[in-house]
Amino acid sequence: MIAPHPETLSLAIDYPDLADFGHDPIWLVVCKAIAVFAFLILNPLVAILLERKIMARMQTRLGPNRVGPRGILQSVADGVKLALKEGIIPTGVDKVIYVLAPIIAVVPAVMAFAVIPFGPMVSVFGHQTPLQLTDLPVGILYVLAVTSVGVYGIVLAGWSSGSTYPLLGGLRSTAQVISYEIAMGLTFAAVFLDAGTMSTSGIVAAQEHHWYFMLLLPSFVIYAISMVGETNRAPFDLPEAEGELVGGFHTEYSSLKFAMFMLAEYINMVTVSALATTMFLGGWQAPWPLSAFDWANSGWWPILWFTLKVWAFMFVFIWLRTSLPRLRYDQFMNLGWKVLIPVSLAWVMVVAIIRISIGGDTLVRALVSAAAGLVVTGLLWYAIRRMMRVPDEPGAPATDTAGPGRTEPFDPMAGGFPVPPMPGQTVDPKASGVAATPPIAEKTPSRETTDA
């Protein structure tokens, strides 16, 4: 967002930099690690409950309302149930890999949060420390590398199960990660070019006056699409397509091992949402008009703004699952390889040209970047709409363009087998030598039916 008084704001906010990390005592590092881990464990518990509640509200249902007041303890009950269930290991699995796969899926999801900034410099028992576990000069690349390892848990789970459907689900997940990690990495490249740094704390500081979702709108849109595909969530939940793969890569899992896969999925949702907040929504900085006040971006208040932004993305995840059907696999892959990656490459080139041409004039560069971003986003939207449009196949029934109240003839045998007419279409008696089907006369009840 645009801060109304940037000079005053820059003095009020104590942005951490790389020199502020690595000086904390060991007890403070342990406390930070425990706090981050608790944040990642509590968020899935709340997310599962809210997902069921919000989906029920959107679909005119009640949702969980039995365990605890208004069903608020339902997630706890589900966790206890999974913990007490018998852990069955099917015959024929590779036991070592079968057991390690859920662990490999969870650990990278937790490790990725090590470089996510929660707030500015604060005082903890007299020690000045940033509200961030650690930071690296290549912090964003660390997140990409760690989260990429998580797919090995899914692939190994499908392979070690010794069953066809889990294996297909694991292979699908591999294809998703390869396709959408490329587009996601290219969106980060645009942010690196504008911010001039790869550290997460530096990217938050670079958004002091303008959040990147305004300056780099195509990157934000492409990242928002990619993060849904990266987490295997609807409408991109193809590795878990129940109608095709029973339950996907975790079909043969039960008890705590199954719970660990679900935990990894929801922690990954929190991680990509936190990364989107850090990269495009100013991180922990307060939104306008609260950013005009010194207290909003100092002390412990930034944790609240950061959490609210993360949960805004979490709500979008739930909204998409409730509203959209699952894409076909070819549509999903075409979207990644034919639309998102080419547009991301073109947008990175545009950002580089703008930065080299305009130089250090921040305001002019921001205006030009915002205008160029709107144009590229419009082209991206057009490409997605064009790709999702189902083409008319040769010999297929003609599209109804006659308008209301008019009918259009078509050949029901054009595809080699009879096709019923769509609304607004009638069978052409002269097409392919097929005579129009006469209306079916009303059947007279037989004597046996009458007697019965």
C-alpha cells in the first residue's frame, strides 16, 4: 500500500537486516523455534475447522456442531481419533520408505518457515531481536529448495505402497510441482529485480512505500495460481482425485501416517500464504490507513497484521474448494506450460527493461510498472480464458447461436454415434440421410399392468 507520510514512517519502523541475525542467545533461538512450530501446528487445527464451517455455510449446511460449543473442538476430536486408530501396513509395501514418506512430507513444510519474517526488531527480556527465526542472503531460494523436497514424500508414498492408484497420484504430483515451481520461481525473479535483494527481511523493507501486488500485479496473479497448484488443492487436487485414483498417493495410509500427510498439506498452505504475504503484501507491515500511525508497525502489533494477511489467503483456498470443479489434467498442464510460464518470462523481461531504463526514480518506476502490470495481467486473463474454452471438434454439433426462441439444425450422427440435441437445436432431417425421429406415442397400459 502507499504510505501517506513515508519520511515519518521510515523513521518509525525498525526494519531488520542481515547484520541483526546470528547474535541471539541459544535460549532465545529455542524459544523462537518453539513459537514458530506452535504457530504451524495451531494453524492447521483452526484451518480444518474453519474450512468445514465455511464450506458448510457456502453450501447451506450446518457443518460440525456436536463436539464442543458450536463444534469448535471437532479438529481436536479428529486428531485424537487418528492417533488412536490402528496403523495398518499393507502386505507388499516397502516398509522403510512407506514409513519415512510422511516424515519427508512434513519436515520440509516446517523448515520453510525459518526465514519468514513476523515483525520488526523487538525487545525480549532486554535483548533486541528481530521477530524472525533467521534470514539468509538467498532466503527465498532457501524456501523454494526446501519446499521442493516435500514432493519426494508424496512420490515415495505412492511408489512404496505397491499399488497402482497411489503410484499414479504420486506421479501426478511430481508433474504438478515441476510445472508450477517454474512459474513460481519466475514470479520471484521479478520481485528480486525490483527489490534488489533475495532476503525476506530485505523484500519486506523494500515495500515500505508500495506493496508489490500493485507494482508487480502479473507476478502476484501468477503466484496466486501457482501456489494453489503447488499445494495440490482444489481445483488442482489431481493427485488426490477420488473419482480417478480412489484417494491418491495416500490411499494405503491410515492412522498417524495419514494425519501427517494432511498436516503437511495444511502447513504448506500456511507457508505459501506467508510467502505471498511477504513477497507481495508488505509482509508484517500494517495496511493503510493504520500504517500512518507509529504504533501499528512497531512492537508486537505486526504479528497481528501478518496473521490476518495469511488468513486472507487461507480463506481464498477454502473459497476455491467450495466454488470450482476439478480441472481436467490436460487443462491443468496446459495452463502451467503454455500460459503461466511464457507470461512469467515475458513479465520478467518487462520488469528488467523498466528498471534499467528508468533507474532510481522510484515514483516514475512505480507508475510505469503498475501500468505495464495491468496490461500484462489483461493479456494473462485473455490467454487463460482462450485456453479454457472448449474448441469445436470436427463433426461436433454446431454451437447454438440462433438466439432465444430460435432453433438451429444439426446432424446427430456427425460423430459416428447418435448425439441428443442441445437446447435450441433440432435434428436436421436431411443431415447424413437420417430422418427426423418421430415423436414417441404415449404408451397404453397393458392388461397385465392394469391388472397389477
